[in-house]
Amino acid sequence: MLKPTAFTLLLAVLIATPVTAQHTVFLVRHAERADTTPGASPTMAADPDLSKAGRARAESLAAALKDATITAIYATEFKRTQQTAAPLAKALGLIVKIVTSKNEADLLKQLKASKGNVLVVGHSNTVPEVIKGLGVRTAVTIGDDEFDNMFLVTPGTHPSLLRLHYR
């Protein structure tokens, strides 16, 4: 027979250990583009780099997520998403997985099969679609001048969404 203290400890461990480990999908829009002036419409270069402010935001993202146990990072084929992901990937020793911005179904398949926390760096039009594809019913919009949103989706039977801001 177990002593009451050993039984209590065993019970606490069983309660605290999930049957299936949940993971979180972190989603952000790429950081500020070099062809964008604050307050003005973007000039829409085909594949611009990040601006100085965008590079600073990418570093801020890396600092914010360095302890989030990210196991995979996904970015689209565009430089701005890859440059946004690069500081965190470097800090964690991960290689950014490139997914085409037009192949949402493949990305969703990979996200749903993932076992750990993942980061997705997308665009103002793709991030809301991925969130929706993960089963979140709350509609999400990202304005053309919004670069500080971080969405946390916990997939499952009842997916949850948390919207944060980072600088």
C-alpha cells in the first residue's frame, strides 16, 4: 500500500501529465517591408527585403519566442517572411521550412501532423486563412499597416485562439 504522501504525489503526476501533448501554432505576419513608408501605401515590389524596422521586429520576435520550445518554423517563398523567421531559426538551430503561399492545404497538413510548437510566418491574407484552416471560427483580419500581431492557436476538438502584440 502506498503511503498517503506517495499516493498524493502519484496522483498529482497523473493529473498533470496530459494524455496527448497539445501543441501551439504561433502565427505572425512578416515584419515591415523595405518598400513601405509608414502611413503610405506600399509600393508593392515583387519580393522586397525587410526594412530596418522590420529587421528589428524580427529580432524582437526571436527574443519573444526563444523559450517557447519551437520545434519547426514555416515561411513562404518570399524574402520578407524568411527574413522575419531567420533570427529565431538561427537562435534555435532550426532550418526554416519553405512552403508556397498558394499551397495552404499542404501547410495545414504539416501543422496538423506536428508534435511540437511551431511558428508560421505568412502574410496579411494568408495568416487569417491558416487560422481558419486550423478550425478557429473567429474571423481574423490584419490591416496593411499591422506588423505586430502574434496569433496563438491551440488545435484540437475545440481550437482556441489568442491574439497578442509584440514590438
